[in-house]
Amino acid sequence: MNKKSNIRLIKRVRKSIVCLGILILMTGVAGMSGCGKGGNKDGNRATSLEADAVYDSSPEDSQLDTILQNLTENNIFEGEMAKVSPAAVLEAYGLNEAKDGTEIYVSYMSTAAKADEITIIKSDNLKEAESFAVQYIDKRKKSFESYKPEEVKKLDNNLTVAYGTDSGIYILCVCSDKKAALALIEAESVH
């Protein structure tokens, strides 16, 4: 083989290696896209929601009430929890009024100047409800950074649970023990 042939062969091999590397990289990225925070407990369904837990079936109001009772009675939250009016919650979320198909089912916040909270939203658009929850948490973090910075960790580590993928129930829970809160919610969830 002459020198020109060797150079062409080396160029083709390099091109092949680069193409193979890109293919491997794309396959890895595609495989990892299903490993995010979303998905239901069994992990057999992809969802665009970023909630910590996503379930297919929505609980009845009585189950939501039991979830709320379990959370408030098991020392999940710091300080006494007080019910907040839906209008105040909507204002805190930056909404003048509930969008069509969105309702604040219930919301409780700590009366001890803590970030602790449980808010349950019923919505025809869970992705929108999740977006509002993210914006709301960001606002609360900014508020607590200057007032009580130790509370920001709770806000960073908030718990979100969705029942449904398009419409259903969205729960935002802020507390010190995210695992314990999730266990109490899962105890009453429809799987």
C-alpha cells in the first residue's frame, strides 16, 4: 500500500470511530431519558411530570382527607398547621383566580414561621399545576433565604405526588422528612 492509501484508510477508520461514538452517546442519552424522577411506582409508564411519585388512579376525596389527616397527626410538620383559604393559596401561586379546571382542594401551612406545608390541587392540567408549584417554591425560597435560611433546605427537598398524567390530583408537601411523608401518602394511594 502506498502512503495515500494509508492516509485514506486512517481517515475512514477515524470517521467510523467518530460515528460509532456518536451512536453510543445517543443511545445512552435515550436510555437515560427514562430514568428521571417521574414515572409511577412500578416505573412502567413514561410521563412528562417531574413529580416524585406518579400514580395512574386518583384517590377519592375521603382518601385525600385521610392522607391529610395522616400527615398532620404523625408529626411530619413542624409547628401547628393551619388551614389556608383557597384564595390565599391562589394568590401565593401568583394566580388571580383558579384557571378553568383547577381547584385548591385544601392547603395547610405551619403557624410557627416554618416552610412546612401541604397543598392538594385538583386540576385538568397537571403539568400546569406542577409549573405553578415550581414557581411558588422558588418564591418561597427567596422569601426564606433572608428570613429563615435554614428552612430553604425543606423547600429544596419538597415532595410532589401526582395522581394522573394529564388531569387529576397534585400534592405539594414541604417538611423535614420527605421519606416519611411519602410513606404516609403511599399508604392511602390507589396503586
